[in-house]
Amino acid sequence: MIRRFRPAPAWIGVGLLIVFAACVAASAVEPTSHDVRPGYGVDDVRWLSDYLPALAGTPGDTPIYVLRGDDSGGTLLLLGGTHANEIAGVMAATLVVERAVVTRGTVFVIPHANNSAARRNNGAYNATTPQWFELTTGGGEVRAFHYGDRRTQPEDQEPDPEVFVHGPSGLEFSGSEARNLNRNHPGDADGTLTQQISYALFALVEQEGVDVLVDMHESSLTSRLANTLVSHPRAIDIASFAILDLEMEGLALKQEVSSEEFHGLSHREFGDHTDAFAFLIESPNPGQEASIENPDVVNDPRAPLSNRVNLQLRTIQAILANHALLEGTATSIEFAFPFELSDLLGANLGAFLR
Amino acid sequence: MKKRNTILTIGLLLLIAFGLTAVAEEGDVQTEPVVFAAPALITSIGQSAGAAQARVVAIKAGVEAMYVQRATLEDLEGKGTLIVVLGASSKGLGAAGVDIDGEVAWATELFDKARELGIGIIAMHIEGGSRRGPSSDLVITTFAPLADFLIVKGAMPDVEWTADEAANGNEDGLFTTLAAENEIPIAYIDTTLAAVDVLIELFDIQPEG
């Protein structure tokens, strides 16, 4: 007997759900916008899709702010929001875009490196973290910023595999790491959205001749990674000099070097596959501490956001100073703010924004 | 308090310069000043990043030195001093493709060779409390007693530590105990960069010009 498929009410329901999901997905293709107000230092605004057109109109596209100095020098790429819940990097990048002036070289700033992850917080590590956080400017305006997620949104990418295999190395991770930008480097132009984002970042580094790359991250308060500067082995001298300088300024950082075996991370892969000196900074974020209910990701006295932004920016300045010392002025990069970075300590971060 | 620690360190070095040791008991005074010869070989035992910082310290002190993260016995040829930075890093050990036992076995050979060649050994611990723990302590308790001089970023006995808590590598007094038990001179520093002054004294670096 031949059984013929006949639509039943249940199948119709499933069909409607599929159509609904498709509509939701279609409505999410635009890249998330953010409250970033470029200052006088910004010469140019580009998109990541300029370096990989396939990203245009996808949730992975993201603005790139370009600041150029009057004096020729090297090129710096600052990445915030590789993990969009690690907001000190996002806000440090935002502060550079809004207030910094480059005097030597060129600085490319991407405040939301994984813009899909920035759209929504799925509560990785702590379900009580917020969707938004607010900062009040000096003028009394309340500005709202996304508190995003560690990974690309699930609906923006094909379903997670059971095991994510980092292509070039064969290293295996849990399936959800297929959406972790910092496990997908050096990316793939024809791969998943996360791999395409990575690929475009590598294209930027190559095309713009980036000399120094800093990927800004955060860890939990108690993580061994908190307050750490990680560098590629080629950049170990710059990192060592920077750490000693910072220590003399009262900022104690631990030093780590990229593992030879752990692939997919920015400092390892940019260092291996490009000429850039690659660094990763980790500041401590109370929002990544699973044991803290409803963490105050801005004002927790153990690690206020302004202090974490201070740590990120002072470390970057120390890296640049020692990059110039060791590599010479031809590729040096200098930028400054109209305030002392130490003014950020214990202060209202919003007062330093536009 | 930073100044206080630095002053204490300098005071200690003056004692050394006059031929005394930090741990010498009465009637057991070392009469020869502690002076080490360049060039130095700087390496890590435990494969942490501290050895790279020690290289920077040596550069700033003006000590001629070669830095090899995991030195070979051949690297010791022609050297006047072996500077080892103690501290285990699982990431670093993984990168070197060894476990902690393999590291201890390799470092034992290195120390034996240094002794055979008559090379002085300085052991440093400059990464603070974050570079303490079972593996690091194995490295410390195995090799610190075999050194000719110890430099530790950490609190002196009976002196309050007011720098970053995490920077105190001697909170439990381990280095003080090892130095006392083995009669090894020790310098306490409160910042890694303070080791520059210690090396200047130990290598008798004269100011240029």
C-alpha cells in the first residue's frame, strides 16, 4: 500500500513556525547600531564589509573608525567587543573614538568586533547580567550601551556542531565555540558568519599594514587571567617592557605568552599569520563572576568600569611606548586624550564621553 | 612603604657589598663580597613569562646577558652567571612540550652543568603570588636552595607589604625559610624593576662616563 503524505494540522503548525522563524531571522540581518559619537580625531568611518563584501548587510558587519596623525608612523588596530559582554574593551575603544587625537601614525578602532554578539546578552556565565548599562555624561545626558554576549547570536549562524573543529589546527572545542570569534581566527571567507568576521579582520590587518594589534578582553574577578597582558612570542619583549613600566606606575599586570598549542585566539593567530605584534589585555569584570547575583558591571567597587577602561588604555599606551622604543619611530604610533588617563580612576566614565 | 622596602633592599645590598650575607649566623660570616660575572644566561624554570621580564631587568641594569626561554647545556658555554627565573606556567610548559617533572629533570641537568663549569647561579622569583602554587612551589623548593643568590619580589620578614597583594611572592615566608636553611643571601624587592639595582650591585656595574 502506498502511503501518501497529507498535510495535517500539526504539520501546518510546524510550517508556520518555520515561516515565523525565517521572518525573525530576516528582521535581524541589519548590523546592530550603537551609541558611538566620533570626535574630532576621527578622519574616516568604514565598515568591516569593506574588507569582505560578503559581510555587508549581515549582523556581522560593524563600523571601523580611522584616526590619523599628522606625523607618519605605524598602524594600530584596537579591537573591543570580540566578546561583547567584556565591556571595558568596548568602552575603551569608544573613548578612543570619541576623545582621542592621534599625533603619529594611524589608529583603526573597532568597538564591536563581533557585532552579532553585541545585539543581545544570553547570560553566558551569569544569567543575571543586564541587557544594557547606562552612563551619565558630564552634561547630565544618560547614554545607554549594549551589554552583549560572548558569542555570535545562535540565529545568525548555522546550528552549532556537536564538536567545533578549528580548521587550520584541527583543535577541537565544544560546539558553541563555533560562535566564539576568539576561537575562529584566522577565519574563512566562505565559512560561518563568525569565521567571516575573523577573515575580514585579517584582511584589514594585511591591507592596512597593521603593526600593532590589541584585542581587549575581560575575565571574572577571580580568574587567573584577570589583570593580564598576553602577547605573541614575537611581541614578548614589548610586553615585558610595558609590564615593568606599568608596575612602576602602580599598575600590576601578569604576563602570559601565546601557547603554541592553543589555536584560534587573536594573539596567537594574528602573530602567526601577519606581521603585526599581537596583544590581548584582560581586565576583571564582576559581570563574569557567576557567583554575583545582579552584578553592577559599572560601579562595583572591586572593579569599577572606569578603572577597567583605565587599565586597558594605559596598557595600550605602555605597549605603544615600548613598541616605539624597540622598533623605532618609523612604525611608532601615538595618541592622546584631553585628560590624564589616571583621571579615570574611581571617576564617572560617562563624564569623559561626548 | 614602597620606599621603605626599597631602602631595606638597598641596606641589605650594602651588607652584601661589605662581605656579609643576609642569613649568615654569628661566627659564620662570609667574607667575600657576592659578585657575579657577565655574560649571564637568563632562562626560565617552569616556563613562565618571568624570564622575559628578567631579560628587560638585565638590559636596564647594563648586564650583558643572553635570554633563552628554555636553555640548553650548550648555552652555558662561555657564561659567567646563570640567572634562572622560577615559576611554573602550564601554558608555557605545554608550549615547551614538557610536564613539570620533565622540567625539573632538565633544570637539574642545567644546574649540574653550571656547577661543573664553575658558573654562579642567581635564582629570581619576580611574578608575585600569582606564580605560586603546587607546580611553582616544586620548582622553587627544588632549585632555590641550590642558588648562590636569591631575588624575590615579596615581603621581608616582619615588614608589612603594602604593594599589590597579588605581587607578594613571599607571603608565606617560603623564600625566607629556604634562604635561612641553606645560608643563601637574599634580596627582597617590591617591584620587578627594583631588581635592576640588585643586579647592578651583584654584577658590580659601574656607571658609564
